[in-house]
Amino acid sequence: MQKREDVAIAFYILFLTMSQIIAVKIGDFSVFGFVITAPVAVLIFPFTFQITDMVNENFGRKATHRMIFIAFITQILMAVFILFSIEVPAAPFWGFDWSSNPVEAQQFWSNFFGSTIRITIASWISFIITENLDAILYAKIKKWTKSKNLWIRNVFSDIPTLALDSILFVSIAFIGTLPLETVVNIIWGQMLTKWFFGIIDTPFMYISRGVINGKINLLGNLFAVRQQENEE
């Protein structure tokens, strides 16, 4: 049981960490002819909610909150490591292909990862609120539906929490650095994209339940043992 939880935690931390790093870049995405502006991280961050729901469904709410806490600690450590890398003086021969000047290279490094620090703080606040809220909503809906209709709790726990996450994260990360109109457009773009991924990932919830329960032999012996009933 613990091994299966650890696999979920590992992927959860991977998606979360990479989301914070690549969220610095704002991209334009063309969807059915419409251009949506959003942080590039919007392509992978919704899957953290997918994993949250997956762990909640198969291992229970306590395991979900444990995973969120572990991930939160890793993000704090990541911020500390980034700050450390910024503060260390650059070697006189260090630089990038486009610049052999270590001062310019150090400035580029500081600007890029300095932005990542603000992104990280914004992510901390939105993460700790929305991920725990998602876990609570999912458990409540599961109880109301008497553990039936998996798609209902997957979709309707994600929609409000993904919306709240977009509002909190984008506001904290970009207000003051971008025009307000741009920030609002980014919020809408991120929200719509997250909702899209939040809805289409439902089949993977059914697949993950089958894999963890041993009904689908996808990862061999890692998920071969049938999961026992978890206490709510």
C-alpha cells in the first residue's frame, strides 16, 4: 500500500515542481481558433488535481492531506535552493552561449529564478488552499454519492478549485508586473484551459482505479495487490 502511495507522491511532486519553474513563461495557445493567454504551466498543473483525486479515491482523505503536506515541504526547500543559487557569486569564466560576461549571465540567472521565487510564493498560497479544498470536496461528494459515479466527484471537485487556484495564483504572481487587463485575461485563459483538462482527464481516473485495484495489470507487481477498503 505504501509503495503505491509513494509512486503517486513522486509524480505529484514532479508535476508541481515543473509547474512552478515553467510558469514564468506566458504563452499563447490556439484552441479551436481562439487564442488563450496563460502560463505555460497550465498544460501540466491540472494533473496535480488529477493525482489528488486519484489518491483520495484509492487511499483516502488522510493519505491525500499527507501527500499535499510532503509536496509543500519540497516546494519550500526548492525555494531555498533557488535563493542559494542566486546568492552564490558567479565564477569569472561562467556565462551562456550568447554572453561570455559573467555579470550579464548572473543578472539573467537572478532575473529568471527571482521571478520563479515570486511564482513559488504565489503557488504556495494557492496550492495549500485549493489542493486541501479539493481533497475535502472530493471526500464530501464521494460520501453524498455513496461512492458511485466517479466522474461526478472528479469533475465537480475540480471545477471550483481550479477556478479558485487560477484567481489566487495569477493575481499574486503577476499583479504589479503586468497590466490589470492582461492579468484578467491570463486568469480567464488559465481557468478555461484547466477546466478543459479537468474534464477530459476523467477516463484516467477510472483507469487509475483499475490499476491500483489490480484489475488492470499496467505496472506489474507494483499494483498487483488489490487495495483494501479505506476509512473515510
